[in-house]
Amino acid sequence: MDILTLWNTLLVHPVMNLTLLAYSFVHDFGLAVILVTIGIRIALYPLYVIQIRSQRAMQEVAPAMEELKKKYGKDRQRFSQEQMKLYNERGVNPAAGCLPLLLQMPLLVALYNSLLQLGCGLGPPPGNLCPGLSHDMVESVRYAFIGNPIPLGGTLDTTAHWLPWITEGLQHRDPLFILPVVAGLVQLVASVMAMPAKQVKSDDPSQRMTQSMAYTFPLITVVIGANFPAGLTLYWIATTVFQIVQQYFVSGWGQLPKYLPFLRGIPTPADRELHRREQAAILEARKDMADKDKEANEREPEPTAAGASNSGRRRGRRRGKR
């Protein structure tokens, strides 16, 4: 079994069957794409939480990392030691942000490939020579417990009835460029929300590049979406909107209130969780201080009755000598 066959068997064909299952319920290819995208995002949600929290932690330690670079920049060994010490003190694991992304990518790429194969015209060949999988094509990849939603002798209908301006199906580009613009806007919102509310000042060029990409990547999304089939642009919109919802619960508004001030008065679940953690940390610190005071009082020796009487005699003798 070659790598391509293994890839299709383990990932692409299961995603295709999920899409066919969703299509058999909604009978709309656009809605089926959205449902499958949301389902995959929900399955990957725990990994996303780990990833976004790791990214935020790395952003928070950026100022301290800058100080270490200035202090030990020429001594790489000492810098590495201090860097690991800083990570341990702050509870930061740099690999925690990369590992979830590596686990997510195969599923997301499999969804992309399944859309190409399901729509057939979503990718090559050009000119929509193959408008969609036929009944016989679906039979070659369909699981036994999933019914074939395509009638015998027919092909998969790749249109989305709620997108009336895309009349020739989602395998074609959006003629009015509405979906690419929407994809760029939701990508801009997601990028701004991913930035911490209190932006950390840093001279690190990589961090400045990350900040600039937050505003340039949405423009790139519009350009790519304008040249991609509408079905893939719709997939990107669905996955980015779900990402925004995830960020609302995990990390809050980010820097979005900077551009939409009315959001400052709307707390997010992430804000409430942060407040709860801060209060718990304060209570724990107070408890530690109280325990230390109690231990200090217990260690301090109390004056005995004999000691008190002896001190009285010594004071009396001094008075007598005078």
C-alpha cells in the first residue's frame, strides 16, 4: 500500500463519508461543508485550547526574554540555561503550541482534499469537466452504513441554494467576490482577537512580523479566495468563524475592543475565568502568608515564670547597689 492510498484510506475517505452523511440530511452541499467543518473543529477543540494558551504564555514572557537576550546575548550557553529557568518559573512549554497544530493539520488538509474529490470541479481539471462525483464514484468510497445520497445515474449537486449568486455550483469561483471579502473580514477579526489585550512591547523582529501578519494575512485571504473555488472559500469562512467562537471562550476579545469600544463592557467567559484564577491566587498567597506568620509565632520562645522572677531579682539587686 503506497502513501497516497494510506492517506486516502485513513483520513480523506472518512471525511468524504462524513460530508456525504451530512449531505444526505441537509441536501445542500454548502451546508454539508459547514457541518463537517464544525464537527472537525469540535473534535479538535481540546488541542486548540492548549495551543492558544501556550501562544498567550509565550507572548507574556516576551519582555523577560528580551532582558535575557540583552544580558546574556553573547553567552549562548548561559542564555539557554536562563531561558529554561524562565520557562520553568512561568510554567511555559514552547512545544505545547506546536504539537496541537501538528495534530490538527492532517485533519484540516484531509477536509480540503475531500472537498476537491467530492466536488471534482473544486480543483483541477479546469473548466468544470467533472461537476461532481457520480453515483458509481461514491460507491467506490462509501461506507456500508452510510446511504448513497446520489440517485443512480446522477451526480453530486455542488450548489448551495442559500448562495443564489453562485448559480453554477461551488466548484466555480464566486463571480461577485462576496465570499472572498467575507473570508478576509472574518480572518481579520480572528487575527485581532488572537493578539493579547495588553500588547507587550518587544524589539523581537519575529514578534513584529507576527503583528504585521495579523493585518496582512486577511488581505492575502481575499486574494486567494478570489481565485479559489467558492466551496473552499466557504470552508475557510466556516472554520475561521468557529475559531472566533473558540477564541471568545478561551482567550476573550483580545485587541478587538481597540477597534470596537463597545465590547469593553461585555465580559467574556475567558475574562471571568481569568478573574477567578486571580482571586484564587490572591487567596492562596494570603493563606501562605498566614501559615508563615503562624510558624514564626510557634518558633519564638515564650518567657518562663522562672525567667521572669530572675529578671526581677536582677533589677532589684541593681537598685540596691545604687
